[in-house]
Amino acid sequence: MRVTESGMTSNIETLTTLPLLKELDDGARLRLAPHILHRTRSAGELILLEGEPCEAIYFVARGLVRLRQFSQEGRTHVLAYLGPGESLNLAACLDGGLNMATVDAWTDVELAAIPTRQFEALLREYPALSVSVARQLAAEVRRLSAMAKELALHPVSSRLARFLLSNAEEDYPRRLWTQDAIAANIGTVRDVVGRLLRAFAEEGLIRRERGRMVVVDRAGLERKAQGE
């Protein structure tokens, strides 16, 4: 497929907005630009499927995506929400393995994709890019380690309190406030979330207001978050 001059310019501009590729010089961007693939997805649409081969590394250009994994019983666990500049499947691109998570569009999104072959060639040619990739992977290991610690060492009530303190008063994204979605974010099931939300409301810690969870007693909720 031939890339027009305007398309080349757009692709080069896209590359300059991706933090992982900031070490590339103008010549590298010019060589890579013809290989950039642009994709759009509406909210709720599938982007990547866990277990499928990785053919390209994807970056978010605009919007928000959700990474999830599923158990054999059908339970869902949300790994992350990623926004502009972040990559969706870096590990799979590097090791040539299968996609590690299912990714869907949480909002309407624009994506930029680089075929794995071109990305691997860049890594061999630009050591500074390899360092950037290593640092991003290290940050991801730290994030996943913190998530594992949260799941292993804190009871569900503490995890729910922490989640509410972080997200309850945010307007965006509002769809977060289904009990199924909250359960998927904190590693439990819907019934447990419903029971705890009712208990928190009865204790005067929170109230539901037009689809939002409003923190009424922040100090009390912070005590719950600490396991008191």
C-alpha cells in the first residue's frame, strides 16, 4: 500500500508523540513512517484477543483502552487502563509469543500499530531504544508486583475502599461503576462488591448519586483501606 505525502507527515507526527520511541532520530522516523498502520475502534469494540499471535505492537494515539484476562470459569480481572502514548502488547512483541491479555476500547480510540519485524529492526539498530523498552518493562514489572501484593495481602473490603478513594469522585469514565466492573478491577466477584457497597453506605462512608459513588466520610473510608 502506497503512503501519500500527507499520510507520511501524519505518521511521522504520530511517532513523535509516542514516549517509547522518543529516542529515534529523524532518519529513523522517516524510514519507519511508511509502516505505521492506523486503526480506530468505537467504545466496547475488541482490539486484541488473549492467546492470539502478536503481529504488531499497538500504541494508543487517542482515547482509553482496557486490558483484561479471563479465568476458565469466566471471571474477569482488569490489568490496566491505558491512554495516549502507551503500548498494549510490548512483551508479546518482544518475545514473539501470544498476546497476554484481551484489549478492548473503553472509549472511542485511535491506535497506531508497527509490525513486529520493523520494531525488532529498530531495536537492533538503536541501543537507546532498547534501553527505553527495558525501562518500560521494568515499570510494568513494578506495577504488576504492586497489584499482586494488593491481591495477596489486603482483604476485599480494603481493596474496595482503596478503589473508591482513587476513583469514586471521578466523572470519567462513568461506565466504571457497574458492580461487575468494580469486581473485575479489585479481583473479586459482583456479589461481594454489592454486599460491601451496601455495608459502606449503611456506615455512612459513601452514597450513590446519579451513577457515581460519592465519598461521604473520607477518613472512615481511609481506615477501611488500611484494614481497620
